[in-house]
Amino acid sequence: MDRLTLLSATSSQVPEGLSPTQRRLTELVHGGALSLAEAAAYLGLPVSVVRVVVADLVDGGHLGARAPIPTAQLHDSQLLGRVLDGLRAIR
């Protein structure tokens, strides 16, 4: 997991029997997806510590974690030019 891993809740309720840090983290992601770095900032803990807490919660099925959406590649200006020329030719 890296800093940009997106965390989300796997259920609508916060599970019982969690440590205070785990409970707070699951409460945070019930408001919407957060990156691991954002969660660490909200908790006031180092990212490395939150990474371990998240791993435990993911293993227990209490949190979902997915890789961030990759940055879009730059467009090919020649391809876009050919598409534009083709669209103009349709008229």
C-alpha cells in the first residue's frame, strides 16, 4: 500500500471490538473514501503506523483498499488532429 491507496468502508456500520485507532479510522472512511495519507493526517499518526492499522482492517474485512486511479496519459496531438479533420469532413 502506498500513500495514495484509497480506503473505503465495507459495511454501513462500524464493527465492534476494534481498538480506538481502528474504530476512528473506520468512522473516518464511512464519510467517503480517503487516501492512506489523508487518514494518517486526520488521525495525527505517521503513515507507516496507519499502513499497519489499515492492513489489519483490510485482512479482517472491515476496510476496502484499492490502488489510486492512474494519471491519464497525455493525448496524442496528431491523433486528435486526424479525428478533428475526419469530423470536419463529415459535414
